[in-house]
Amino acid sequence: MSVMTPDPPSKGRIDVDNFALSYDTLEGPVEAVCNASIHVNPGEFVSIVGPSGCGKSTLLNAVAGFLKPTKGGVTVDGEAVDGPGADRGMVFQQYSLFPWKTVKGNVEFGLKMKHLDKSSRDRAARTLLGLAGLTAFENKYPDSLSGGMKQRVGIVRALATGPKVLLLDEPFGALDAQTRVIMQQILTNMWQRLKISVLFVTHDIDEAIFLSDRVYCMTARPGAIKAEITIPLERPRHQSMMMSSEFLGLRRGLMSLIREESIKAMGGELNDLALDGLSIDLHGQSLADVL
Amino acid sequence: MESIALRREQQTAAEPATGAEPSYAPTVQSQGGAPPQFALYLRRWLALNRSGLRAVLIGAISLALFLLAWHLLTEYRVVFFVRFTNVPSPSAVYESLTRAMHDSTFFMHVILSCRRILFGFSLAALIAVPLGLVMGRFRLAHEILFPITEVLRPIPAIAWVPMAIMLWPTNEQSIIYITFLGSFFPILVNTLHGMSLVDPVLVRAAQCLGAREMSIFREVYFPASLPHIFTGLTVGMGVAWVSLIAAEMISGQFGIGYFTWEAYSLVQYADIALGMICIGVLGLGSSALIRGFGRLVMPWSRT
């Protein structure tokens, strides 16, 4: 099975250098992202976190090839990204399965685009679905699947073409907390088996720490890289690690970084003094703490 | 599909406990033989299909009442602003139907109308659907063609009759042309609407999987628009019949519309109602055909 043999971790390097993206409005150009640089080493799991609207999805979409940078460059293995392609698999938050195709049909789609013949497509799809524990559902239509199952199909579909990198845009954002934890475990397992580079966008700090080797934290719009944090937690990772002091320390650090930016994103610095005249009982805490 | 089946199963399981009276369920279990099993099955089936059965029953009663009202109004030749003096009674229409059943000309009228629908509607579908897909995908095509279609669209197909007679060498061709025009615009407009609603995320997903323009068109835009295309086809079929009957009444020599109009001219009042009912049944049947075809090609949609 060629699609499942892990690439030697020499492939799948993502370089985003001095990336800037602005769009034109009547008031003039508005910067969405300015001067952001991120790098993903071959086989590395990297997350981008940041307040909503900070442009983390914009960065991911630029790597996918849907957006062209205004300044700077995006390369994958040294090749400039020019439009979307099958070498960069993408998983979307809204599942984005083709409702008119069965689970197997969805997984086969990329291989069909590669002009693989029917029997080898069939074989590849069945193998992948078997690995993801979806064999029983291969002939079901997406509408009859649960959210978690849909996203599993989405990930399998993105991996079927044997991409160099996997891009995930808040893939578990629409799932309930329990399902999300299971999906994180599944994704980790798949990543470890395939040794594929992953660029993962999320606003969930726990998720980012639990999954990643490194986490980039972005500033509020216009988005830039505020910090880069290496996650030294050993692998394989388990749910129990999320209670460890090491994890909680990382969480606290990232949390405060993001909160600063979230407050900025919500409309500038909040002024505690302005609230003094008001009779709001904050239980002795400052507003920033309450928020 | 599956989830509905599952839900039904759950309902079935819950039925003896909730629906049936508590004293009944244990006796069934203790007997356990084939007849009580069947009785239980029947009870469950009735419980599950209650609303469907109810609709059928009420529908049948409603139709029967309609027939009764029709019968009474014509029997007593009621004149209450509306005059039922010359309106044929249901029994007269039934007689007329039995007579028509042994008459090959009646069938000829029906078959000719069906053939005109088949040609006119098929042509409309074969042109309007691809045109709608292209206009929906390529801005330039939309910008060029949309103004023309918007100007022509509000013109009722019947208003085209004189022009059609001038345009086409034979009567038959002009009638087919009228039918074509009637169904063309609903199909085009609905196809365009379907194209405008295609989820851009699906297009991006296809691009990420290596799909090029032609494949995206075939594998994403077309199937995503299919539900709306079928809405267009159903509406188009209805308008095709409207246009056909009007055209046949004005300029036809054969066809069920002509039959109906001729019956009026020849004072065959029962035949007027027969022609109307026949048109109704044909329209209903052709719409059902399209819906059935739609379900066949869109197995993923639940409705």
C-alpha cells in the first residue's frame, strides 16, 4: 500500500516567510496578517493558536494555496505554493464531505483525480477505512454519520492521496468535548504512524498543547506571531498528562498570552478605572481577571 | 435513511411498553406462536404508519366528498351565480370515459400530446441544464446571457403562439416550440439557483484533493445542483403542460387540449370534463415520473 507507507521525514517542510496579507476596502487596504513567519519541520506537529479573527486560518489557507500573500512567500519543500493541490491535504471545520458520495466514494475522490483505476482505488480506500475503523460505514452517505465520524472520514480522505503535509482548520471545533478528545487521540495515532507534517489551527489551548510539538501564538489583528512555544511533553501522550504540572504550566503561559490578545481583539484595553463609578461587584478582582 | 430506520426500530421496541395497554403485552409474550406474532407485527405496523394511514383515509374521504358535491350540484342543476346547468355530471363523464376507451382517436389525442411534451420538455432540459451550469460557473457567460433570459423570461409561452407560427414551418413544430419555451425558463432559473448555492468549501475540498476545473464541474457543481435542477424539472414539467394545452387549443389539430376545446365546440359537454381530468392525470403522472427519476439519481437525499 503505497499511500500508507510513511514518507521518510525528509519531506513535508513548510516555510512561511514574512507573510503579509491585506485586502482592499473603501477606506483603503486593511491588514489581516502582517509579517508572520512560521516553519514546520518534516514530520513535525505544529499548531497555531490565537484569538478569533487573528488570521490563523488565513495563514493556513495561504499554505493550502487558496490565498496569495501580499508580501512574503509560502513554500513547501522549497517549492513556492501556487494554488491548491493534492500534495497538501486539508481538513475543514465544516466537515466538507461530498454529500452525494458514500464514505468510500469520498475517500476515493483524491485517487480518482489522480486517475487511479477503479480496483486500486477501491483497495486503497478500503485499507484506509479499515485503519480508521470505518469499514462498517463505507457505503453510508455522510448525512447519516455523526460529527466525529464525518471528521474521521474527512481526515482519511485528506490522507488518501498521500500528501506531504496535512493542514487542519479547527477540525474538531464543531464536536462535543468527549468526541473531541477521542478525535485528538485518533489524529495523534495517525500522525505517529504516517510521520506526516501537520499544521493545525485551533483556538483550543489544551488541544494545541496536547497534540503539538510546537505552538505558535498569534497576536490580535493584524495577526503576527507573538510567541513560539516548544512543547516538551513526551510521546506517546495520554489524557492523564493534561493534569500534570508541566502541562498546566504550559497552559497557564499560553492562556495569559492569548487573553491579552483576546482583550485587544474585543476592542482595545479595558479600563478598570472606568468601572469604579459603577456598582458592579467584581468580588475584589480586576476586570481583566474576571474576563 | 439509516437513522430513520434506526429510529423506527427504537420506536417499535418502545411501542408495547408505551402504546399498548399493559395487560395486553404479557399475554402476547406468553402465547408466542405465529398468529399472535403476526398480530403484534400488525399492531406495530399500524402504530408506526398511523399518520400515513390517516392522510390516505382523510384524502379518500375528501375526494369522495368532492365527487358527491359535484354530483349534487349537477344533479339539481344549481344556479348560484355560478351556473351548473350545462356542467356534466360525474356519471356522464364516466360514460364518456368508457366510450373513449373503445375509441382509438381519443388515444391518438393523448399520445400526441405526450409526444409533444416528451420532445419539448426533453429539449428544454437538455439545453437549459447545461446552460444553467455554464452560466453559474463562468461569470462572463452569466453576464452575457443573463440579461437576455431576464427579458424573455416574463413572456408567457402562450404569447409566443403567433410568433411561433411564423417561425416554424409546421404546426407540430410550433407547438413543440411553445412547450419547450414553457419549461425552459423554470429549469434554467432553478439550475442557476442551485449553482449559486454550491458550498464553496466543497469546491475547495475538491481542489485540495487535486481536482481540476472539469472534474470540479462534474464532481462537485453538477451533483450539488442536482436537487435544484430537479425542482426546476418538476416545475418545468408543470409549465410545459400549461403551455402545451394552450397551444393545442389555439392552433392544434390533435392533442388532448384540442380534444377538450373541440368538445366545447361540438357541445359534447361530458368530453370537456373528460379532457380536463385526463390533462390532470397526465400532469400528475409526469411529475411523479420526474420525482421518481430524481430519487433514483440522488440516492443520498432523503426526500
